[in-house]
Amino acid sequence: MSIRRLPEHLVNRIAAGEVVERPASALKELVENSIDAGARRISISLSEGGLSSIDVVDDGCGMAPDEIALSLERHATSKLPDDAIEAVTTLGFRGEALPSIGSVADLTIESRVRGADGWHRRIDHGELVGEGPAALPPGTRIRVSNLFAKVPARRKFLRSARAEYAACVDVIKRLAMARPDIGFTLEHEGRRAILVAPDEQRVDRVAALTDRDLAENSVAVDYRREAVSLTGVAGLPTFNRGVADHQFLFVNGRPVKDRLLIGAVRGAYQDMLARDRHPVIALFVELPGDQVDVNVHPAKTEVRFRDPGLVRGLIVGGLRAALDEAGHRSVQRPSVAALGNWQAGGLPSPSAPSIPNGFAFGAAAERSGQGSVWDRVSDFAPAPMARAEPAHAAPPEQRSYPMGVARGQVAATYIVAEAEDGLVIVDQHAAHERLVLERMRRAMADGGVARQALLLPEVVEMDETGCDRLESRIGELAEMGLELERFGPKAMLVRATPALLGQGDVQGLVVDLADELGAYDEALSLKEKLDHVAATMACHGSVRAGRTLSVAEMNALLREMEVTPHSGQCNHGRPTWIKLGHGDIEKLFGRK
Ligand code: ADP
Ligand code: MG
């Protein structure tokens, strides 16, 4: 590589901007340089989340001593041999990163071109402090220490070492996904966090960096429209997560967080996923260089497409085609006209009817320490699609319950009840989730949620970032009834769960909570975000759709709904029940 100074007119065309705002952005620039240098293996080690040091070692082309000096000058790059910014295929091209980093940290570059001797140069906050021979294998080794140590204005805006570390991991995951041909290792405080070998298949690489189960729960995407292509891995709608940070998008091999692309992915999954669930996905868009401008954002994470409609169509069409082929068709949309006659949610002011037949349920069961009635239902046998039992237990006066008396269950998902004034259908999962949330709220207000110890503590494996997030909230989660312990770098040990959740899916609960916590600012206490956390917990403690319920259980659910505030809508804002009045039924049959 030979380095040259860019002429002024080109410098001005390059959107200016600060490239280094935190350790992760410095790391991104360094690793991109290693990739551009043709490295086959890149090793990264960090301490204190990169705040105290970042080391990047590569086996790329290296630099000669004069090139090392030039690389530290602003707008010196080897990557624009002519003036065609549009034709750039490397990750870098601005020639700003190394001088920027060198001006806000202690930066040492050691480098050796194959067949020559190594050389080093050290810059401390813009001052040259050392230069001379260096012993290293061919390639480049760069160390950045004490980032922003002498720039207090910047240091003030940095987050904790833990948060900076999480951002560094995210950067490396994205770059490693873009380049399955390159091997990456990442160590933090001497502990290995990422290890992927060179020359992997793309799907294996994506799975290694997201979720080991992705391979079995995804479809390959391979789609082309005009000169644009879309490839990658798309998680099945059922393999969803609670936050959107498992979405990895790339344009011409460059990781991007582009709003157009994110919106298109959401559009493709729209009617297959609840609004608050997100797919796991890695998508690679390739298109001719003249159709996309990568020069709009200093960190190059946003791009501008010449024909946004074409790209959006490609993503929606490509994802749908791939998901349809896998036999996972989108759910049918309900007919708006048919629903027009149904009345959703919204009870009159809650009355307090007695719990039928001495059936302990919900809050009453908690107080008596028996756990909820749902715990005792162990019948997971495949249910018939629709079922009606004579409701022996219902004495006539129960007809006056606002939610009515249960008459049966449809598709093991909906409770059908008869009220005095019409027919009620309840979504059992949505309704129960809401009840659990309200119970958690009450318990928190009364000073904490009762825990139930697991007979055998359960080990939940997940990525280190997720474990870190949970670990930093251990005290607050304990108040909510979830007792956790760190169990090695990539696992948590669960000792107790909130008693009112019953025996649920501990694994799913803990993984979803880790995701959920990722979406919060560290400054917020969980109490301030109680609704979200409790809702995530409630979702796991709830009666699933697909579970067969006895008539007594159905009635107990209806009675609790009647006395619980906000029970007419689920935690995601959808109705939990609908009612068709007698008059409406008559209209449907043309009797009126
Ligand atoms: P850019 O990547 O935009 O060219 P940088 O400031 O990141 O600007 O790097 C300046 C130049 O230094 C690069 O163009 C490249 O020639 C050289 N360089 C930087 N890092 C490496 C590396 N790891 N291996 C070889 N050359 C490098
Ligand atoms: Mg660069």
C-alpha cells in the first residue's frame, strides 16, 4: 500500500465529523483498518471496557516506517488511489481515524511489512513521544491507552466500563459477521469473550455470534432484484427476542444501523410477530457502488440509497419469500368488518364477587402460600381444538357476573363464556399475563415479591453482555423475587423465581430479562421501569395459549379479571376479551 495526501477538494467532499467518541468507536476504526489491510486473523484485547486500553493485532500488510508517520497525518490514506469516492470498496477512506485517536489518547503503532524490519511510533495526545525499531511478526499492532485521559469534557460523557465493553462486543460481532473469512478473538481483562476461526460458513458465523440455536430456527435468504441482492439468515418468527439488538444489517459488507433497513425488516415480519417482539436476523445487501452513498455519516453507520423503494421492496420481498418457503406463512389478518360488531375490553367498575367453590386462585392462593392454581395444572397433553364441558359448577346466580360463566375453550387458547347480556371470548394468555402483572405491582407496593426457591438451581447460559447486565441489577431483581448469581463469564445461576409466576420457563425468563435490561439507561432504577420488567416476567409466568383449562380454572380467571384493574387490555395494549351482545348476535343472523 502506498499512502498519499488527499487533495483539498476531496477532503472537503468527505463529510467531516468526529470519528472517535467512545472506546467502541476507536476500536471499530482500528479493526476496520486491519480488515482493509487484508488481515486473516485479528486479535483484540481490552481492559476496563477499552477505557484503559485497547490492543488490536493483525497479520495484514503492515506499514513501512514512513507510512506509519504518514498514517498519523490527517487525511492521509492509502485507500483512495484515485479521486473516485463513489468506487470505494474498503471500510475506511477518510484518513481521519489514526490522527483523531492519536490526539485524544496515548497511541502506539508497531508495524512490519513482510520481508522488512518492524518499526514503532508513539503519540501521546498529539505529541510524538517515541519512535524506533520494533520486534513483531509481519502485520500491525496498535495500542490505545487512556482514551480521553486529558480530555475531561469527553471523559464525562463516557459510560461505565461495563457499558463501554458491551458496545465494543457489539462492534466486533458486527464486523466478524460481515467477514466470516477472517478469524477474530476478543479478550476482556484477560478473559476470552469471542473466538471465531477464519473461513467459516456465513450461517455458522452468525449463529456463533448470536445464538447457537439460530441455525435450526432460521431460513437462508437468497434473493435478487435487478442489480441488487439480499442474502443472509432470517430467524423464524417464533424464534423472536424482546429487544431489537439481535438484528445485524450490512450494506456492501459494511455494518450499518440504517433506519430504512430496520423499517423494512419490521415491515416484512409485521403480521407474524407481536409489536414488542423482534426477529434475530443477519442480512447482507449488495448493490453497485453508484447506487449507495456511504459518505453521509462520519461513523459510516448510515447510508443513502439512490432508490430506497427498490431496497425496501427487496428486503420485504426477499424475507417474505424465504419465510414462506419454510412453510411459516404469515398469520391471517382478522376481518375488520366481522370484528366491527364485537365490543372490546373495558369492564364496568369492578365488583367483588366471591371466588366460586372455594377455589383458591391468584392473590388468595399466594397469601395461603399454595402457589397459583396454574402451577397445579400439569396437563400439557395435546388438546382437542375445541372443547365444551357442561359447567356443573355454575349455580344460576353466576349469570350476573359481568364476564359471564365459562362454557368452553376454543383452540386451547380462548375461553368462551356466557354473560347475561351476551357472549364473551377471552384470550387466556393475554388476560392472565395482565393479572400476573397487576399482582406483581401490588406485591412491589407492599414491599417486595415473595420468592420461591428452585429445588435445583438452574444454570442459564447466555452471552457475557447479558450476564453483565443482569449482574449489575442483582439486588433490584431480588426485590422482584428473582434470585440470581453470576456463574462464570457466560452463565447465570437462578436460585429462586417470583412465587406468583409459578413454575415457568426459567431459561426464557432470564434471557428475555437480560435483553430487556439492555434497552435501559443505567441511570434508571428498575422500579422506574417496573412496568417493563414486570411485564416481561408476567409474560413468562402466564398461562400459555395452547394450554387446556378446566371449567373451574376458566371461571377462576374470569372472576379475577372482574376485580383486577386494567384487566381489559393486555400488557401490549390489545384487548384481553371481547363481547358480542345478544342484540348483535341477532343482527348477525338477520333477525333484526
Ligand atoms: P483510513 O482507514 O480512512 O485510510 P486511517 O486513519 O484509519 O484512515 O488510516 C490511515 C492509513 O494508515 C490507512 O489508509 C492505511 O494505509 C494505514 N493503516 C492503518 N491501520 C493499518 C493496519 N492495521 N495495517 C496496515 N495499514 C494500516
Ligand atoms: Mg481507517
